[in-house]
Amino acid sequence: MERSTLYNLEPLNLNNAYIESIGSYVERIAVLHNITTGTLLSKIISPILDKKYINNINLKGGDGFYKGSNAIAGFGTTANDFRNAMEVLTTRGDLVKTTLINQGPMLTFRGLLRNKKAWCPECLETMVEVDKEEVYFPLLWNIELFSICPKHRIKLEDKCRNCNGEMNILSRTSIPGYCSRCLNWLGSKAKIEGLDTIYNPQKEYEIRKSLFAEELIALGIENNNQPFTREDVIKGLNGVVHNIFNNNIRKAANELGFKETTFRYWVKGKNLPGLDAVAKMCLTFNISLKQFLNVNISSSDILYININVEEARQINNKYDHIFISKILQKVINDNLFISIKRLADYIGCDRTLLTKIYPEECKIIIEENKKFMSTKKIKRLKQKFDELDTAFFHTIKIDEFPSVRQLEKKLGKNFLKEKELRERFNNLRNLYL
């Protein structure tokens, strides 16, 4: 039996839509070998790839490859080279599923992949706290179309809450679930209970787009040996024009909201539509991607989604101010203590927009949250004071000097770093030593 250079590790969730991405797979391999992702890439993967652009990392340093590392999850040359190298090193033959290579023939690069990491903080937290499974990043999180987690109904995050930094898909110090800049844990209970009761057509549409992306991944796994092709997409487009619009390309383009010239190029096969455009057609007619590619549609089967004029306007607008206003009122009326920053993240807008357009509502929310946080801090400090007092007097009782080091051995590293605790400690020393 052939021995592998790297552990023959199976990608997580190998045969479902939430399969692990190849970037996450590389990070987990590095952790198992007790080396950094950078070392794994430069010392082990790089010689197998033998590509000038990646060998330069060894010779000159720099972040050129890391900045473009989103391409390893795609379907181009970089993705194929990287997948082949990892399969050689692990002796596995199924890593193609951790990329979009199987789906590649029917895709375009435009608007397909994110340039930076994105994640659902609730999913990461669930992996550790509930499922007790290994932390990983699904391939889905690399896809631009997948913007809201359908499981937790929250927007994916792309900046560390601790340092506010963005992360490349791969970096020298990347570890699954942690910020590669400050090593802060990226999981959290991000969902705001009580706000999901407000219907938001824009959010519901984004969730349906995320579910469409799930279907794309599932199709790549299902049709591993016979992937769909460019011709299938063109046939699907022509099926829409023929079966629904009676071969009227202009009418189809106008009703779907595409430029007529662009749409004609797609129908004639000169260019391929981006994934977002295919999703728009499928969601408009309430058909699956598989139906679209198999031209399994007819005018009698189509169920146009009943979106009224007001909802259509809300979906097309960048910000739905009716929804925002309802959210702010609910936060105030139900005493949901929350910062404006977190509220803006939940809504998907900038906090400056909230404070500028809704100054009175924001003022009330800020004041109530300040009171809540102040009360919370008082309770927390009281508990910490009690812990400090107990440790201080116990140390004296056993004839040891209550130094910072001695107390932090009992209470935990940096326990006395907080100003109020340091002052309490100094007062105790002045009174009893």
C-alpha cells in the first residue's frame, strides 16, 4: 500500500452540500501535522506544484499567492493544480469535490467567488458547542451568491469582531475558525432573538439565493462523473425563451431585467451568464437549477412568484427602509438591548446610515443599551471582586504572599489586568499587608 506524505484525511461532510472547502482542508491538515499553513504550503505543497508564482514565496516572501488564494476553490488552472497536488500528497481521489471543478463547465469566473473569507458565526459556535465536531469552513462560504446562512438566517461575516480585519482564504497563520491576524475565535451567538418575526422580502430572497448555491454544490457531488456543461446552460436559456416567452428574446430580457444585447449573447452561446443571473431566472420562475439545466420547464409548469409592487421595490433597493424602521421600533418596544454596530450588521447596512436617517430611534437604543451594559458590568465586577477576595485571603491563610503572579495562578492569566480589579487588589494589599 502506498504511503502518503500527508495524512489521508477525509474532507468533512464529503457527500452533501456543506462539504468542506479545499482551503479549510489544507488548514486542518496543517494543524494535524503541527505546522503552520504557511510552512505546509511553502515546504511541502509548493515543490509538488512547481509553479513560479508559488515558488516565489520561498525565494522572495510576499503575499501574492495568499491574496489570490480564493482561486483554489474555483475551477480554473489554479484550482486543478492545487487539487492535484493535494491528492498526490494525501493519496486521496475525491478532493475535486472540495472545489467547483465539477461545476466549472457551466460557470463563469465573474462574481463567483469571494476574495476574502466569510463565515456564519452561529455555525462555527454550533460546531463546537452543540455538535462537538471539528471546526471547518464549507465550500459554500466561498461563493459570493451565498450571503445569508439559511440555517440561522443571519448574514455571513467577513471581518473579525476583535481586530476588524479581513482574511485571505489562505494565509501563513490561518487556522479553521480563528482570525489569522489576531487569533480571535470567530464563532459567536450572533442571532438576535425576537427580530426574525418581522417579514423582510429582501432577506427572504437572499436566503433563497443561498439555497440555490446549496443546490449548485449538491449537483456537483451528484453528477461527479457526468458534470453539466456549457451547452446545458445554453439549452436551459433557450428553453426559457422558447417555452415561457414564445421565442421572444426581447420580451424575456425585459421581463427578467437583463440588457437585451447581453441576453442575446447568452442565448446564442457567445457568453455564459454569471451564477447570479442563472439564479435570478430560476428564482423568478420558482424552478430548480436541475430543472433549468435539463430544460424540464414549460409555461404551464411555471409558478411566477407572487411579489407585489412594494415587495419588488424593496428587493431591488439596496436598503429596505420600511423593514429598518420596523426593526428599530421592535428593539425599542421589546427592550432588546443591543449596540447600534451589531444592529447595523444584522440589518446589513452601515451604522452611520442608521444614526443619520433614524437619529431619535438610535439615541433611545444607545441610551438603553448603555444602562443595560452598565448594570451588567456592575454584576460582573461584583462576582470578580468576590473571587479576588476569596483568593487573596486564602493565600494569606496558607502563609503565602499574595502577589499578582500567585493570585493569577488561582484566578487565571490576566485576571488583574482590568483597572477596577487592579484597584481592588491594591486596596486589599494596603489594608491587610
